[in-house]
Amino acid sequence: MNQNRWMSLLGLATRARKIISGEELVIKEVRSGKAKLVILSNDASKNTYKKVTDKCKYFNVPVRFVESRYELGHAIGKDARVVVALSDEGFANKLSEML
């Protein structure tokens, strides 16, 4: 049940245009200070995992993890996504609680 809830909320954030997906775009949002939460899949490559977590740690952006890239992609209505950033504080706080 909890899995469906976070996926639904992420879908709602997508429809509200409050997410950014893709490694380079997420890194850009983290650097600019617009990203409030980053969601990373557990099956990300070691290079992507290190790059995203290091950048988030440096800029004090929280990171949460989900099981797979397909789960994350399905939640936002795409194929497979490894990393997603939320730019809205409200969505970010609620998703942090759920994950």
C-alpha cells in the first residue's frame, strides 16, 4: 500500500511539473539550489550513484532511494528513470516521509 502511495504522489508532482528527471538535469538543479529532494534508484550505476550522492551531500539536498529504475519511471509515466529531483518543498517533505 505504501508503495502505491509514494508512486501516486510522485505522479501528481509530475503532472504539476514539479520534477526533473535525468542525471545531468538533476545535477544542474542541485547546483542551482532548486532541488528540494532527489530520488535515486538502487540499481543505478556506481558512477551515477557516487556523482549524485556526492553532489547532494555537498549542497545539502536529501536523497531517498527506491528499488528499481523501472518503478521510478513508471511512477512518473516514463520508461525507466534512474534519478529524479523534486523542486517543490511540499511534495519533497511528503515523499521524504513515505520513503
